[in-house]
Amino acid sequence: MRIAVTGSIATDHLMVFPGRFADQLLPDQLAHVSLSFLVDRLEVRWGGVAANIAYGLGGFGLSPLLVGAVGTDFAEYAVWLKEHGVDTGGVRVSTDRQTARFLCITDEDANQIAAFYAGAMSEAYDINLRALLTATERPGLVLISPDDPSAMLRHTAECRALGLPFAADPSQQLARLDGEQVRDLVDGATWLFTNEYEAALLMEHTGWSRAEVLATVGTWVTTLGAQGVRIERAGAQPLTVPAVPGIEPADPTGGGDAFRAGFLAAVSHGAPLEPAARLGCALASVALGAVGSQAHEVDPAHLAALVERAYGPGATEPLASLLAGEGRGRAS
């Protein structure tokens, strides 16, 4: 099954603060915060949620179609993605805006303060998914990840009109969306992805209970950080899959994107939910060990060994058709 991934394509500017944000915040001065952090490291990396997920899928040889808007500074990034198995035929290049920027400071407790400049992403609404998909292989799933909100809503509507299964991954954009918009993005989704905080925010925005969300979507996948992932379906007991143990994150950026790539890669090969979640957790653990959301290698042999070590002998059997491939790994 081929997957189209819509959403943000960005450059990540990742900084590390050798201290704790909590030590710099004065409870009686929170209404007048003015802080500057002297950072030890700066890493400039390619990122963006859609590009990160497509990078992971490309590593498994799945040739995902990336759909998003970028600036004229995208040429080198495009080469990188193509070298890693990503089809960039769905990328729109703006004539007057730069590619989006993500700026993030991480402290010694892995807390983060981040800002995002949309740039060319604001033109994503102009991408006509219907026209795009008539000129290429029809995907079996469209993942709608954080993007310009109007583009997310348009792509969701186009998927419904075309009868295409879609996955809703509103993530960071939940803070900008109102209840009606969130309900529109989620309604009828084959898959819904959130983390635990976003799950609570989604229910608050929509006014739906957990049962009402599950009545609206096929499967709700909630990442729980070091506790792993919870998978829920209406009428079924929740399934919790633990994370790979013993991981010391070098950079938390991109772990959730890597999980989605591993999980959806497994699902695309017909793997059941638990093995798919295990592969997602394994790829997330690899991503967390690298600085930058596309700095890790997608190595099926290494992932197979990791899954077996974390989840026991035979854990890779349902993933054999996917992990038998060579993957594309990393070009540098």
C-alpha cells in the first residue's frame, strides 16, 4: 500500500541549554517573562512532520508521496529526500516565501521551548489533492499531518470526496484549531494519531468523550512517551505496547514522527496492530538516539534485532515481509 503524506516541510534549528527551564521561571513573575538562554549547541537539520514521516517510510522502500509547500531554498533538501526514497512530486514551490522554520531549545530534562515560522507552508491550501492524485498512483492511505489549517481541512474534504482512506494527525495544530475544525478533521478517519496531551486537548476542543471519539474514527493511536503507545478501537479493550527499554534520548525531536513511519509501514504490509506498534516504538527509539529528526538510519536488519530484543523471540515474524527489504538507510 502506497501512502501519501501531507503536512509541514521545514528546516529545524535545534539548540541545547545546559540547565533546567524550571530553574529560570519565577512563579511570581510569570506575567512578565523575559528570558534569554545561552545554548551550548546548535544543529541545523532538515525536518517538518510530513517530511520526517516520509523519510521513515522511504527508508523501508515504500516510495511515499510527499505533499506540502516549500520555498525556493528547497532544492538541496529535495535531493536528500529523493535519495532516501521519497517521491517529492507533490511538493509545491513558492516563488516568494522561504521554507518553514522550526526553532527549538531543549533543556537537560528534555523539556522544550519551540517556535514555528510557517513561511511557504501558508500556501499549502493551494495544493489540489484531487488533481495531484489523478496524475500518479492512487495511494491506499493519505496521512494528514500538521500543516496550514486550511490545507488540512481541504485535504480531508478531498479524501472524503475521492473515497480515499485518511489518517488524522492534527498534533501541534490542535492549539490553533477550534472545535468544529477538529471534529471535521477527525470524523471518519481510518487512523487518529495523538500524544497523551493532545488526546486530552482534542476531547476538550471537540466536546466529545473518549467513547464518542472512538465512535467517529477507526483506530485511535496515542503515544505515551517512555510508557509506549495505547491503541483503542470502539468495542475493544485498549491495547498498550511498551516502549523499547533502556533508551537515553539524545534529542526528543522527531520521535513521534518516526513512530508513525514505522507503524504505518507495518500496517501497509498487513501487520496486526501490536507488531506494528512494536516496530513504531523501535524506529522511534532509533530516532531518539540521534540529533535531528532525519539523522537516524532506517535499517530493517537492525530494527528486526531491536524488536526481538525488546519484545521477545518471534516478535518480528508478523513483520517479516517488511523487514526482509534492504531499506534505503542514510546517504551520509
